[in-house]
Amino acid sequence: MKALRNIALAVILLSLVGCGGKSTRGNKEALSLRLGAMSSVDYVPFAIAEHMGINDSLGLDVEMIKFFSANDRDAAFRTGEIDGTVIDFTGAALQHAGGIPLALVMKHDGVFELMAKGFDSLEGLKGKRIAISRNTVIEYATDRILAETGLSENDITKIEINKIPLRMEMLLAGEIDGSVFPDPFALISKSKGATALISTKSMGFSVTGTMFTAEAIETKAEAIRTLLHGYNLAVDYMRTHPRSTWMHVLVEDAGFPQEVAERVVLPEYTHAQLPEPKDMEATIAWLKAKGLVPDSYNGEGLIESSLLP
């Protein structure tokens, strides 16, 4: 079955890559990267590129390292165990401001939604118990949503619950009133009676991207460009093929339950592009307001623009 899939993919890649794609199979040294990720919809095109043979066709050896803890992921990045990782902008800026040499090379299309149980409008937020993971993208998105509705953090009770599955269980049990979730947790919450009130997409801002160490950007630039080219080809593949042909990747690699993989509304994936300045400015302003980065920090060097294919 895998052989047949690879044959089919080779035909597809001829049409997608054409004369514009440059294979590196003839290189004496194969291109290689170690990429970290936590299970999310942001990671899906990378997983498709790996498991449908796209990376292999480009001569790129990618070792995907899965993490179930943001702390473990960040530790692996800081110690050089991985070259890059999918991460939220707040986490990237925090590490960059702390002196870790790194840069974001692309943004992602994943959406975060505010899920509620027991009320169904933003007007009902006031006085509610809203779970967050403090100083993370979850709290950042929560604060952006509050500002959108004319509220402040003093108008709600913030409850710190770091683990997403536990937050979801508490929401569904009525132990908290709301929380911000990425998919697949937002979809699971909806299927069990929670209500989606607003999303980062409807508010027009992005919160996640992929970053690499400065060392990787300097020594593995061609491999990173090839990775992003493979990401683009994976997006094209997903657009032109029914989900049934690649749904197994959602289940086996991205960790989606079968029933969720069949129904999850995935983002409208775009080709790799840089984070928008407005999103980075808003992120840094929030970090400054929280006292998490110095007032002098302006994000200079946080985005690397030379690696897009």
C-alpha cells in the first residue's frame, strides 16, 4: 500500500513541482532537520509532507520530535536537541527577549476559540471563571478577547490550569465557565455541549509560527527552505485530494481521534508566509504590559525573511 502511495505521489509531485522544484537527491550530503511540535492543526501540513513522501522526494530527512509539554519542547530547543519547532508568538518572543538566538521563519493558520459552558454570548463573560495558562498564548488570546468586548481581566476570575485536557474536562463538568482552546480540543468541547463564542480568526490575528535556532538558520538554510517548500506542496496536496486519502496522518501522526479526524474543520491552509508585523507588535506590547520582557525590547531580529521558498 505504501509503495502504491509513493508511486502516486511521485506523479503528483511532477505536476506540483515541475521545473520550479529542485530535488537534492544528487547531493553528497542529505539535507536534514530535527523539528519539534505538539499535536495541533498547525503541525498537519508538516506531517502530510513527511508521511506522504513529499520530504523524501525533495531529498530532505526530517526527524519529527513530538512533545506533550511546552516546557519540554522549549528545553529541547534551548539545548539544541531540535533545530526548530512550531510555537506560539508569545513563547518565541519570550525566549528571544531572554537572549536565546532564534528567529521565526513562518506563521501558521491554526485558530484558537473561546469555549463556554452555561452561557452563549460574549456579554455573559463578566464575572465568569475563565481558565488560562498564565503568561502563554492562552492568556494572551483571552486578554485580546476581553479587550474586544470592552472588558478587562478584573471583570473575570482567571483560574490557572496549565494542561489543556484538564481544562477541557473541567469546562465540560461545569467546574469552570470558559477557556480558550485550539483544535482538536475546541471541536471535542463543541461536540459535548460547549459553545464557541469567538475565535482568533474572526478577530483577525494569528498567534503561532515555526522558529529555528540561529545556528540552524546559518548552517541549515537550504534544509529549512526545502522544508518550507515541502510544506507548500503538502498544502497543495491537501487542497487537491479528498481527506480520505490523508486522514490516516491526522490519526496516526497528529494524534486526532478517528471521529474527530473525520469531522474537524481544518484551517484554510496557506503557503508559508511571514508573521504580520501587527501581530508581532501586539504580542510584544502585551508581554511588556505584563512585565515579561524589558521595555527596551522591540523584537528586532525575531523574524527571518530570507528562507521562504
